[in-house]
Amino acid sequence: KTSYQNMAPINMMKMLYSNLCIILTLKLSMAQFNDCIFTAQDTEYQLDLSGNKGDRIQGVENSDEFTTFNYSFSFCSNELNCPRNASYNASAMFLQINPADTLNDTRKPFCAVVAEWDETIQPQYIDEEEAFQFVYMNGNKFGCIDETNNQTYPRHLIFKVMCGRHVPEGEYIVEDLGETNMKCVYQITILSKAACMTEDGGDDSSNALSGGSITIILFIVVMFLYCTAGCLFTGCRKFPHQHFWEKFPAYVFAGFQVTKAFCCGTCGCK
């Protein structure tokens, strides 16, 4: 059996380094999810709703004169619970509740899970609408029947965050809440400055400099200052540290040779 004591120090370091990288990656990923920060698919646009995490949206919809549905939505969490006396008990991100008929006391409250919070779901950015759109397809199936094949399907939630430049930072305005024209498909639409990807608000990734561009700019500036200072000290008669730079390729090659010899000596390769 192989024990840690018999392993070479270099293998131990590799193992520890690999595990540390994995742990840090997972922690950073989960921190992003838990902080209610999203990256749109196929783009670098980010939607930061961390300031609204746990906020709740309440709404009422009258489908007819006898039926009323209450809707509850919680940002980035499954903190909502069905009423204790409901026919179905669950915790979710978005609930549909039909209160009990208290006058006749004929039935228990109806409670359906429209959507559960799933940190792995990332939005799509709709450029024409300046909006981030989430689609959750993990709600309850009861009552949702496809008449073409007589099969049940889960309730769907379309959560859309649209750009609202006039909305104060960290706040939002609810534009739409309830069931759409399609059965068991629901929609929440809010206006938020967090969805504005322009200079007037939000993240303008298209105009922002990337890390590589900043590195190149800094390199050019440093080299310009280096050459200018060297010219002032040497009277521009020769390149600063000319002897060193003439030998630099040889130094690099020697460094590669030493590194290769060390790795081959450690791993036993030729």
C-alpha cells in the first residue's frame, strides 16, 4: 500500500496544489451563485442582484370572479413556504396560492410550486430588449397536461430583468406578474438598473478594457519610461543595459535547460 510518507515531496506538493485549486474554484463559483450574481450565456455581461437577494415580490391575479391567485416570489432563494393548512406543503422560489373559501369553508388552500431556485441556471441576454431572461422548468406537474399527448409537464417560470435607467440603484419595479396565455407558464418581469449594459447604468463589457489589453498598455508605458530614462543617463549612445539584453536569450535558454534537468531528475524521465 502506498502511504503519504513514501510519496516523493514533489508529488505531495502537486496533490496539495491540485486540491487547493479545486477547492478555491468551487468556493468562488458557489460564492458567485450564492451572491445572486449571474453571467449571461454566450456573453460576458453580468447581472448583479446581490443587493436584492431574499427580497420578496407579492402579487394577486383574478382569473375570474370566483377565483383568486396569490403569487409570491423570492430572489435567489427557496424561502417561500405553502400555508400550513394547504393541500400541498413545499418550499420554493415562486409559489401560486389559491386561498381557502373562508365564507363557505369548503376546501383547503391550493398551493403550487411554480419554480424552485436553481443556482446553476444562468440567464440569456436579449439585446433587442436590453434584458436578462431566466427560464425555470422545475415546478409542480399536477394540473399541467399536454392535450396533444395527454402527458403532464412541469410548471415554467420566465423571469425577465429589463433595463430601467430611471430606477434607483438597488431597487426594481414590477412590470408583470402572473400566468401567461399558455397554461402553467408564468412570467415575472421587473425593471432594474442592474440590467443596463451601457454607460448610463450597469456593466458595459463591450467598451471595457480586458485584462490582456491593460497588460499590453502597461508594458508599453513601462518600456517607454525605461528607454527614456536610459537615454537620459547614457546620452542616447546605446540601449539601456545593452550587454544584459544581448545575453538575455542565452540566459533564458539556460534556464529552460536547468528546469528540464531538474524535472527529469525528479520524475525519472530522460
